[in-house]
Amino acid sequence: MIILHMISGGESGGSKKHLLSLANEMKERKSKNIILCFIEGELYKEAKAMGLKTYLVKQEKRFDLSIVSKIKSICKSEGVDIINSHGGRANFICYFLKKFLKVKYVTTIHSDYESDYKGNTYKTLIYTNINKIALKSFNNYIAVSENFKKLLIKRGFRENRIFTVYNGIDTKETISTLDYNEIIDKYSLKIFKRYIVMVARLHPIKGHRDFLNACELIYEQIKDTGIILVGDGSLKEELVNLIQSYKIKNNIMFVGFKEPGDFFRLAEFTVLTSYSESFPLVILESGLYGKCVVASNVGGIPEIIKSMENGLLTIPGSINDIAEKLTLLLENSSFSKEFGDRLREDVLNKFSIKALADSYEEIWNNILMGE
């Protein structure tokens, strides 16, 4: 069975880790997995560095269809059985490729495509609507949470053609072993009694403003705590301006895009206050380090986090509720340890990369058999 994964190539978040982990695991199996990218970006470069078979078919512009014939030739020469699309750009190309190449097609839905460009009216009008049209042309879909499967059904997609695959991580991956002081020195961090970490791109959908506003609301409880924001994005300038009048201003550190392991190790607990999520890998990664997560009750998050068992769920957009949950952990550090240990057990037992690969293989076999 030969699978071609088609993806933009510039991804840096969860979809990148999802695909690279999957393809790397498949190297040891019978399924031959090939990656095809349109951009010489971060995902493409990492795939090459990992020794994964990867093609670069450069697209001059987002709607450049001249690459369709090149992709067709690659698929024929490699004997591809299934094209697994990832993301709107790849879905768009598959929409046209299907007219010329008769193989099986499936698309993995990594995020709520109706929220991908939230805050950008032009991209929402153009890219989101084009992706909707392209998605309707597929016969098979992979959702990364049960919540996403229900969302697709609600939007008119056929239930019997939607498969659920939970994200997984390599539980044997090398984790950071630096001690507290080494991490502080490495990133020139300010010294505090403890640290809260949020790993997310700086985008309105991630809810950074709500998190920071909640921190300001509980200044007395949090004034001895460092707040580390890991990630880049268009919202940075706005966030920097937002906190200028805050008492908590000097506690907040923007460290940019970094591999998050060191920060998970440093954190007392982590936060993800998003308005929309699929099945965020960052929660699994935090759990691998035994760190409790305060996260929004959206998307597939409640399929990982059980409130007051292995973390805390918050009401999306509720500054008061976020502040309440932060205060609970700040005033009861034993909860952070207890919840974090349980989350680690769940990650090791339920969300491994082996389970992810097993699920994909079963789905691909079903698609090939026409089930």
C-alpha cells in the first residue's frame, strides 16, 4: 500500500507533528508513505532531515494549477494507491487532480476549517469558501476527534465516510533534561517562584487576551509567577500594547517560536484558552512531561482533559472562569502534580504514535477495499 500525503509544507504546529510522526512510524511498516509539499517550508525541511521520502512541487501562487500534471506524474511513477490530503491548499489541488488521476482520496481534518482564518475577512471569504467546495468533493474524511466528526455530520458530510483518529505523540521521544537554572539561563528568562506556560501561535482564536486579562484579574495571587508565551504570530504587537498598563506586565515573557520541551519542563502547569481546537498535540506534549493543563472546553479537548481528574476545563471566553481555575492551581500546588501525573498516564496509555498509525492503516485498508 503506497500513500501520498499532500500538504502545504509550511506548517509549524500540530498538523506538522501529526504527519511527520505518522510518516516516521510508517517507515517500520508495510505501508510506504510519501510526502508531497508545495512550499519549501518548515515541514518540508524537517521531513527531508528525518530521511522521509519527500517531494517538493513548488506552487508559484496559491491557485497555481500548473502543478497538477507534475503531481499526476509523481503518483503514477510511485504507484500511489491513496492520496491523503492535509489542509485547504492540498484539498484544492485534489479537487482538480481527481479529474485526471483515478486513485483513492481521503482528507484529514486537523482544524475547524470555518475558523482557520478568523479575524481575516478576505481570507475567510476566499480561502474558507474554496476549501468548503473542495471538501465536498471527497468521499472519505479523517477527523482528529469525535467532536470534529459530529461537527462534519452537522454540516452535511456523510457519517459513514468519516473516520476518527486521535492525535498521538511519540512517547519515546527525547524530552528535555535541563534543570530549572539551565533553562532560565538558556532563554535569559526573568526569575520567578514558578511559571505558567502557554504554547500557541499568537492568533485571536487561541484566546491569549482572555488568559492575560484573567492573570491581571488575579494579580495578588499571581504576582510571584512568570507567564511565558511560546509562539509567534500576527497578534504579538496587539498583545504587547494590551499589557502596557497591566500590573502583571513585567511577569509576561514573549519568547517567540521555540521547541516547547524546555518550557514544559519549567512550567508548574500549562494553559490553552482557545476558542476552537481539534485535538491539540500541545496538551499531549504537556502531559508527557507530567504537567497539568488548564484548557478551554472546546473541540476534542474534553476527550483528553477530564476536569478535576487530569486537568481543568474552562468556559471559552470567560475571563472570570479562567481566573478561577488559575487561582485553584496557584493556591493548591498539589492539584497540579496530581492532575499532571494522571494526564501523563493517559498520554502513555491512550495517545501513542503507534495507536495513531494503527488507526490510519485500518482506515486506508477500508478505503482500498471500498468499505
